[in-house]
Amino acid sequence: MKRLLKPLAAACLLASAYPLYAAPYNALYVFGDSLSDAGWFADADGPAGATTRFTNRVGPTYQDGSGEVFGPVAPMLLGDALGLGGAGLGPANSVEGGNNWAVGGYRTDQILNSITGPGGYLASSGGRADPNALYYLTGGGNDFLQFRVVDTASAQAAAGRLVDSVEVLQQAGARYIMVWLLPDIGLTPNFYGGGLQDFVSGLGSDFNQEVVSQLATVNANVIPLNIPLNLSETLADPGRYGLVNDRDAVIGSCFDGCSNPHPVYGINGTAPDPTKLLFNDSVHPTIAGQRIIADYAYSLLAAPWEVTLLPEMAMGTLRGHQDQLRAQWLADWEAWQGVGQWRAFINTGGQRLDYDLQRGDADGNGYSLNFGTSYRLDDAWRLGVAAGLYQQSLEAGAADSDYDLRSYLGTAFAQYQHNRWWGDLSASVGRLDYDDLKRKFAIGPATNSEKGDTDGNLWAVSGRFGYDIAQPGSQWHLSPFLSADYVRIEVDGYAEAGQRSTALTYSDQVRKSKRLGAGLQGLYDLTPQTRLFGELAMEREYENDPSEVRMALNSLPGIGFELPGYQPDDRMWRGHVGVSHSLGNGLSLRGSYSYRHADDEAQHGLNLSLSLEL
């Protein structure tokens, strides 16, 4: 029975923990060694056309000659999570023409040659790298295992060759280059507990220090993967990541192909299960180890897709505030207070935000309290001010990251109505308080999180101008109008707490919106005390480029990088409907429902308000 369950466990591990997103990258190109090799060499013991990968077979027997294929390596898992699965994740020597140029046994000089040499990547691409692709680069381990690294100088030289590969890709046009730091080779079954462990670990540290030092100075957008730190976090609590809960066993044993296979979970153990072990052989990870690496890489790439929603939360708050005011104004059509009189109002409401189809779903809820007053200056003009408090929460991503926002908004407005012409102009300012920002993500079977908080501000100007086609005093009114809006939202940069491999620091974000719109609003006096009102408009967004946020790992602050995030839609429909009822003595009760819709975004709002003439 246990053996029958192993393929199921492997299948669950192979299955992506995330929805397949429409990633901003159109392809994934891989360069490196056996840690990333998707199948450069044929697998004589597998099914027809199978290739060798340097990880465990998928089971149930895990034996050579069983006809079982090898599990995927980390870049293949990452590509699947990005929605880039298929032939493109296979080896570049395949019939399908895959994008993986990594070859088991390659040193850093050979990796560089796979990019620049005859028959290499750049030769096949006309000397240009795809600026919209993600490039994934590993290397350095074979320089150690083939005794090309024997001292600090040779370790630094190998590191320099890896950075040379980065520079060549950047100069050819690559914009997004993900680079591994070398895992601690001393913490592998090949060296752990032996006389060379400390020597190899020390040279590995020299290698990584040189990589970090050089990457900090190159003119390239490099996303570093702090694999040594990620490995140490895994080893600190292996049970959390689905591994056997014994650090020495995780480091010093393997599934198959080392001097100390695990007595229980090794291939000839009492309950063979490579998902319980980190190492498949003396140096290569199992599928479990490959999954941890892929998840780590994905957590960094997914972070901006969530963090760039912070300005969008503020945008949703502002739109809800504006919708409430516009519903208030429409309900007051031709029913302003007397000249020289004041009118006060108070409003409460709720919101729901939905973001779909981009880098994963996000949805949130919020509630608000608004109050304000207006003063009728003369027959044609009314002036007023309003203030609002909004509390909003958003859940984003496959692991339901939590983001909370409290907004404080203030608006001054002016309204004009004369001879069937009308218009309104408003200016808004706001303070944004983002509290308890919790980014959640999967690392293997575990759900990890990073926390932070920040502040921000916004200001906005909005104007509309229209003409009422109905005669003054009519029971109904219908008015086409044009609108213009400008918004600027700033979210301060912040750092997630701690120095874990996944903790990030984000730079300031600025979200601008420039919109022009056209619409139709109307109302109908159902009774002398009750009126129905509504509005429908279409808006065009002129600031719809994908947002980018600059980031850095807290553990590697000297290597900053920019990644794409949320992309606003270029068109949006909005509208609201409502009812107003006079309760007498200048007191009115109003209720309305508002809706905004774009291809990837929807916003719902319910509002209830009271107004009183003073």
C-alpha cells in the first residue's frame, strides 16, 4: 500500500501550488549545470524519448529500468507556475526546441560559452536576448567538484565568469535575470561530516561574496536567489517543509547514490519516499528540494504583483468616496437648499473589490463613514466640503496574503446649475495608513509570510460638465456629460521584517491616473417625496502602463532590481442607481448602489445617507 501511495504523493508535489497566471514574461530561458538541466542527455532506462534529469524518478519503484521518468527540476516547476509550461521548458537540444541550455557537468566557463559560443543561445537568437523573457542562471558547483576551485583566487575567478554571463545577457537585451548564489556544498552528503567540509564551505562563501560584490556593480536588473540562506532556513526546521525532522539525516543522507542512503526513506529503505529527503544523491536535490527552490524563486517574482495593488486599494477608496458624493449630488438635482442656507449629510457604506485574470485573483471588502456640508452661494452655485474614513482589507494570491488600509479623505467641491447647463469640480486629498501587510506564499508544503507596514498619500481633481435635455421643473431629467479625472497616489517604501531569504524591501510607489469619460445621468420623481436616480459612464485610462516596483532582498541589500506588477485596464464602465425619500422638515434619506467594471477589475458599493437642511 505504501508503495502505491508514493506516485500520488509525487503527483501532489509536482502539481503547482498556484493558479497558472498570465505572467508578464513571455518565455523562460535557463543556463547552468545539473541543478537546472531539464534533460540534455537521453535516459536509456526510461520510456521512449525520455531524458535524464539530476533528481529522483517519479515512482512508484524509483528504479532505473522501471520505465519511470525523472521528476522536473526547479526552473521547470517555476515555468509551470508562471504559466509557461510546455515544450519551451525542455532542453534546447530537444526536437521541440526548448529554452533550457543547462547541461549537467557544466562549469562557469562552459555556461558562458552556452550563451556566447557557436551554436549557443545568442547564435540561435540572432545575437539578441528577448527583453520580455525571464532568464534563469545557476552555476559554480562543478568548478568545485572538478577541482577548478582550490583557493580564494580561483573561487573569485569562477564567480567572475558567472557574472560575465549576466553581463552578456544584459548587453544583448535581457531585462530580467535571476541568478542563484551557490548552495553550501559542504552541507551535502558528499562533504558533510568529512575533512573537507569546512574547506569547501569556506571557498563557497568566497565564491558567493564575489558574485554579490560584482552583481552590485553591473548594469543589469538581477534578481538574486539567496539559496544558501534559504537552505539554512529549511535545515533549521526540516519537518515544516515536509522532510524528515532530523537535520543531520537531511544533510548527511540521500535517497540513492551516496554512501549513506536513508534507512527508511532511501530507495532501498523500509518506506522509500524521496519527498522526505532533501538530497537525491550526494549533491543533487530530490523533487522536494527542487520544489523548495522553485517556490522560493516564485515568491520573489509574485511579490510585486501583490504589492503594486496597494495603490489600487487607495484608488478604490477614492472612487468609492467620489461615487458617494456624485450620488448625493444627483439626488439633489433641482432640489438644493435655499440661497444662503446650509445642508449637512452623513453617509455610511460598504465596498467590495475584485481583481481577476492578471497575476492571480485578489478580492477585498471595506466600509466607510462620510460626512459633509454644502452652502448655496446663489441661484447657480453651491460649495461644500466632505470628509471620509475608510477601512479596507484585501486578500491576494494563492496563499491569501492580507493587506489592510485605513484612509482619511477630505474633499472640497463646487457645483453649478443654470439654464439646463451644469457642472461640478472637486479636489480631494488623503492620508493612507497601511497596517499589518502580510505577504503569504508557499515554500514546499509550508505557508510562510513576511510582514510590514507603510504610509502614503493621495490627491485628486475631478470635473464634469453636462446639459439637461429636459425642461426645468420636469418630472424627469436626462443629461449627457463629459468628465475628466486626475489622481496621484504615493505609497512610501517599506521593508518587511527580518533577514529571511524571502524578506524584501520595496521602494516608493507612485500611481498616476488620467481619465476622460462620457456618460448619461437621469432621475425620475416617482412621487413628490420620492425620486429615483441613476448614472452610467465610460472612462478611458491614459496611465495604463504596467507598474514596476524596485525591490531588494533584505539579506542582499546591495542588489536592487525592478519587477513588473499590476497593469491598470485602459477602459472602465461605472454607474450607480439609487432612491431618495424626503422625511419632512428638510430631512432626506438616500440609498444607492454603485458599480465599476473593467476587464480585470470590479468594484461594488452600497451607501446609505441622511441629509438635513440647517
